[in-house]
Amino acid sequence: MKSNSLNIVKGENDLLYVTFPNLDDGNCISAVTTRMGGVSRGKYASMNMSFSNGDNPKAVKENYNILFSSLGLDPEKAVFSQQTHTCNLRVVKPEDFGKGLVKERDYTDIDGLITNLKGVTLVTHFADCVPLLFYDPKCEVIAASHAGWRGTVQEIGKKTVDAMVSMFGSNPADIKVAIGPSIGCCCYEVDQPVFAEFERLSYIEAFKIFSPKSNGKYMLDLWTANRLILENAGIKRENICVTDLCTSCNSNYFHSHRATGGNRGLIAAVIALKDK
């Protein structure tokens, strides 16, 4: 697996994950996992990051221990989203530490997490949808959002930026964003109803994100769609790192729903501010 825009990091015992050059300034820790380097078996092999798809919970916990140990993160301070393809966001506070990993969540329908707390790791999950990671180095604020086509068309990227501005005083011009590994326009076929949903985003010209097919369907470019939404929210183009890794094309490295017909685990996107 090769990338021209992301860093591919090899850890101990076959651990493999990707990081983002624009987020790595020594104060921010971020990564998207691959399916390599864990202890899960069968269709989950080997680095499955989800407790909700039937995998052995002990194996999933060990996968997090492996990843967090490599990144220098504290599993007791991890906070999980609870994704249902909404554009709902949650501001993470100290009482949320551990929710999803070491204790139960008391919230639902959360596809984005935001915090300015150091040492807490925001965790979102994927198997083709788009990971969006946000970092404001000036105000020291981070966020992680889950953008499938529904979240994308609901402009979860813009809503995350707006929340960073309104809740923490961020300036969009200072925010850096990573668009992580996910299904590419090479593999993502959608139908007319999805095309119609995106037509309501008047600032995005359809030809920039859709390629029509002879069967009446379209190939959708979620990477470009999210980039254009972020730029419309005030993020500078040079502050956006866009993946060139399609999870479906690279299903031997990433869990992919389309490539496996749903028989898969989940990868995770994580981001944290260093606890100095």
C-alpha cells in the first residue's frame, strides 16, 4: 500500500496505521487504523475496532491497547461516538472519559465529537465512510466526524467547523482538516435519489463530484464533496489533507463494507491533544 498524501506507519508486530502530515505538529496525535496488527480473527482479522459487530470484546479491547500503546494514548480517556448517519455533535467533557471503551455510553445518535481537553482521545468508526479529523492549533481544539453520504450531504464537516467557532472561538482559517481513507469515486456507485440529495448543495457543481454511468447510476466522489463543503465553511484549501487511499480498492488493508458485502470489522479514526 502506497500513498502520496498520507504517512503510512508500521509499528511493532505488524501494526499498520496512517497519519496526516498537516495535523502532526508535536501537539496533536491522530491516526486511522488499518486491519493489520490486531488479535481479532475470521472476518474481523485482525485489527477490528468495533464492539458492535459480533467480535470477541476481549479481542477488541486488546486491539485498542495495542494501538493506544503505540500512539502513547490513555484508553481510560477514550471517548467513542455513537454513529447513526446524523450530523449531531457532542462536546466531550471530563465526565465522558472512557465512554465506549471502558464504560457504557449514555448518549446516542452522535456522529461527531469535539473537545479542547488535553489527553482525551476522540474515536470514530468506519468501513468505507469518510473520517474527518479537525485540529485548531491556535485555540487547541480537536474534532472527529463521521461522513457517509448522508452525513456529507447534511454538511457535517461545516457543522463541525461552525461548532468549533461558536463553542471554542476558533477561526476557520486556522483549522486544519484531514479527510481520511474511505471509499473512492473509483468504487462508490450511487443512484438517482442520492444524486438528488446533493443537488440541494447549490455551491457544489454536480460534475465536480458525480460521474454518470450508462446504467443510470453515478460514481460519487465523497473526498471532493467533503473538501468543497469544508472550503465553503472557511477552511483554507492548503489546510486540508485529502486521502488517496480507497478502502474498497485496498480491502486487504482496510475493512470495507462494499468490498465484503458487509462481512467485516471496522477501522477507527482517533485524534487527541497531547497531555503536556
